[in-house]
Amino acid sequence: MTTVVDILEQTGNFKTLLQSLKGADLENTMKFEGPFTVFAPNDEAFAKLSKETLLGLIQDTPKLKNLLLNHVLPGKHMMAELVKLKTAKTIQGQNVFFETSTVKKIPKINDVDIIKTDLIADNGIIHIIEKVLM
């Protein structure tokens, strides 16, 4: 079985996200539960956060956990399905908004570009995003 965590590890460039999942006690959830749709910020996305913001998240486990769960939708949602949506509710309970332009066929999520889509794991689907959804 290939899990969401396996895909993130194999793809590379997700060290901060993987460390954050461990720190928020979500690594096993992403390995053994699901299905999930994960909007995964890569290391460059986390690097855009200020050092103070990143340190604050690392030191506040409940806040970090809520932030990470705000990047996850229940169920498996391929990009072909997401382009038809206007909004969806995350596992954390917040609404995220999708906007698709006529020029760019891949939608934005909360005004953040989705830069790679449809990385398929047995327990979910990963879409890579350019910024952390704050």
C-alpha cells in the first residue's frame, strides 16, 4: 500500500510538511486512515512564511494541527472534480474556495496556485500548492 506520506517522501521537497505532520501527531493518520485529498505545500511554500510564524506554529501543536487539517478534504478528489467546485469543507471544518480562470484550467484554492495535481496514493490524492493556506 502506498500512502499519502509515502508519496510525499518519494516526491521529495516536502521535508517541512512531513516534519509538521509528525509534530502535530498526524503522520499515522495520513499513513493509515483516509481517503483524503491533501493540498500539500512544498518546502518553498513553507519558506515563504516568516521565521516567527513558522516558529510559532512549531511551538503550538494545536495551532499547527488545525493549520495542517485545513489543507485536507475528506475523500479522494481528482482535479477534474475540483474544477467544478466553488467551495469545499476541510477536515478542520473551514471552507476553502476554488476559482478557475478561462486561461488556466487548474483552479486556485483560496487564491493559492495549485502547481501539480493528482498524485495518487492508496489512501488519498495529493495536489501540490505554492503557499501555505493560513
